[in-house]
Amino acid sequence: MKKLSFAAGVSAIALAATTIIPVAGVFATTATYDGTNNIVTLQRTVSGVSNPVTNTFTYTITNTEKPEGATVTGAPTSASIAFNGSESVATGSAVKTTTIDFANADFSKPGDYTWTISETGTGNTANYPIDTADNDYTVIVSVRNVLDGDNVPTGAYTGSLILKNKAGTKVDTATWTSAASLTYISATAKTTGNLAETDQCFAYTLTIPATGSVNAGDKFTINNTSTCTGSDTEVTAGTAATIYLKHGDAITVGQKDGTNELPVGASYTWTKASDTSTGYTNKIDGTTAATITKTTVAVSDDNFNTANVTAFENNKDADPQTGIITNIWFYIILLTIGAFGIFFIIARRKKEDEEE
């Protein structure tokens, strides 16, 4: 088996815009790589994000064509691009690159060798789907004999590498893109009861821990149109945010300029202290609770999933005072007895008059 040589002795690397000129000892290519001309750059973009991304995308590199009877070893068969939460999302997208290197490939004979590069996996399918546009790329390595002055093969090989997209056009970089599939949560508030005041504000606490797809320091927008004052405008992962709501208020958490921010499966906890000192009873999602603590997870958006909605109710009811009720009945009874007494007296006198 002969190895594609990258030995010294190369005097120049020829790069042409329309043709590829094989140069002994290296890959010569029209693409812009890292200067060794055997490296392919892969780039991954996650769009529609306002918080850093933590996810790994994987790629399969498959040798699809080679000369009849030829073998090739040492070529890359897989790759991955790992987002570790440090990539900038200032533009609403996170971008990361990696490279694959064909320098260690061994080719048994001259000819054209072809590989297909496909995005085949993601660590978090719910939030960071793979590029579903059938977006494969093709690497073609053209292996040729190195000839001596008499045009006779010397026993060494030279090679050139090009990268093509699905349409067959030569490109510099293999790129994949998909939008993050995130979600948001919501809460509503109402005040009920015959002693309730609908303009009274109540304090709620929201906590989103930094676990799973949520990174420490991630921030989620609180869209609150309530006239109550003092509410936080965002909640930071791992830090409690305070939100004030009154009757008729509704808020969302995890939406910014129409883009969802909250990962599906992110845990969140609503809490509300007891208001029995002011005569109010807490209710959450229709259930009475002295002190509210609701921990659940954000589910898929589904435009919009009602499982992400929390309903708060503050109720204050009271019956009229018992003494007032008793006094009223006392007088009613007296009046009833008096009416019967008067009727009895009148009826008796009438009877006596008739007997006389």
C-alpha cells in the first residue's frame, strides 16, 4: 500500500480559481483552508437564541466512492462540534467550527476518492434539532502518480482536495444551521371574594435553576404589563426573581422580541407566601394552598402549550356578622308573634260580639 506523501521537496502550492493543479507532496485546492490543504472546515450555527448554547452536534463521514479494487485507511470517519456555553450570542446566533484532516489517509492506488459528510446527531433533540435540509457535503480527493522526467510514475502519490455542497458547487466551508426550538412560560392572576380589593398587588417569586440545558447566568425576559411596581424585568438562572401582580394581570417569562428563550425541560418554581394575615386565601391552578410552591418543567411550545401556564387566585370572602343575623331573626320572630297575637285578639272579640 502506498501512502499519499506530504514529504518535503515541494517548491510551490498552486491555488487556482477554476482548476486544481496537483502538486507533489500536498493537497492543492481552490478552497481556503489552513494552509496544509488537507483540512476541511465544518461550521455549525444555532439561530434564534439569546442565551449561550450547550450542545454537541455529530457528523458522519462516509467513503462513498473509490477506484475499483482500491483501499483507503486513516481517513476521518466522524466529527463533532461542541457548544460549551461560551460562544457569543450577541447576533442572536451561536457559531462554532471544527476541522477534519485527511493528512493521515493511506491510498492503495491512484484515482478519485469521495466522502459524504452528513450531520447525523444532536445531544438535545428537543431544543437543538439537526439541520433537516438534507444538507450533505462531498469531499473529493484526487490521487495521482508523481512522475519523473520521463513521465514515468516514481512510486509516490500526490493529491488534491475539493469540497462541494449538495448542488455540486465548490465551497470553502461545510455549514449547517437550524433554529433553536425553545419555549416560554406564563402566569395569570385574579382576585375574588366579597371582601377582595382588585387593585391590590401580590408578590410572587420565580426561580429557574441552572440545570440541564440552562446555564448559570442565563437570563430570561419577564414581560409584565402590570401597573404594580417593583417587579424584576428578568430572571437569572439560579437567582429568584420577584414579580408583583394584581387582578387581571398576565405575564410571560422567556420571550424576547418574539424569540423564545427557555429550554424545553427547564425546571422552574413559583412560590408565594401566605396572605392569611390580610384575610386572603391563596389558590394555584384551582387548588387552595396556604403557601404556594409549584415546581414543574417547561414543555414544548406547541403555540402555545397551556401546561406552561400557572393560574394564581387570591380570594377573600366573609359572611355577615353572626350577631347581626341573630338580631334580625329576633325581631322577625317578635313581629310574627305579635301579628299572631293581634289576629287572635281581634278574632276573639269578633266572636264575642257575634255571640251577644
